[in-house]
Amino acid sequence: MLTFNIAQIAQVRVELNQLRESLDEAIQKQDFTEAADIKKKVTELELHKETLIAELEQMNTVQEVRQEKVSREAKQVLVSILYY
């Protein structure tokens, strides 16, 4: 799942770059209706990217908590071995 989210974020970044290029072209052609449509898509995609990043950060936090718990349990086992 972690790799999937990273790949999704990368794909969204590629799409954003393509849309921004299209936006620049639309502005140069002075097609402001098309530019507005593209800008709307960019905004929606930026929001989607932020959501994916937040999910990824949450997964990383959960993983860190799990690792902390495992580390704590491993320390307890080592202490019990050393003192018994």
C-alpha cells in the first residue's frame, strides 16, 4: 500500500506538470476559457495530491508506532532474559 501511494503521488505530479504546460499554452493562445478549465483541473488534482500525501504520512505514523511498540517489547524481552 505504501508503494502504491508513492506511485500515485508521482503520477499526479506528472499529470500536474502536463496540465501546467497546457495552461501556459492556453494562456499564450489567449484561450482563457480553456485556461480556466485547466486551472480548475490543476486545483482539483492539487487537492487530490495533498490527500494522498496526508494518507501516506498517516501510514508512516502508524508504521512508526508499530515499530516503537515492537522495540519496547523487544527491550522487555531482553531485560527479562538478563535478569532471570
